[in-house]
Amino acid sequence: MGKTYNISNSSDMRRFTRDLQNSVQKIAIDALKKKSFEFACPFCKRPIQVHSGNNICPYCRRTVNVELNIHT
């Protein structure tokens, strides 16, 4: 069951705003973690597509670890 808010109450409105912001941020962060990015391999310097986590360069076969530092 979802949360209920009395938006005419200022403390409930603040809680609703905070909860909504946290929900939107979580959705955005989850979407970014699933997205792939073009990145230059740090070993062979060729452009590769990477996602968050461990990736294997298709040219030099070395492991490239990509960690997204998302500050909210």
C-alpha cells in the first residue's frame, strides 16, 4: 500500500516533496547504471562502448572497470 499525504498540511507536503525527489533520483540513477557510454580504453586508447561495472576491451582484451560516481 502506498503512502498517504495530507497536502494541506505543511509537514506532509515537505515529506511528499522529499519522497518524490528521492523516487525520481533513484529512477534516474538506475537508468544511468543501465546505459552504455563511449569511452577511450585506458590501455590501447581506442574508443569502446562501456557500461557500469567490468568491461572487456574488444581490441586489447583487457578488463576496464567503470564506476559511476553520481552525487545527489
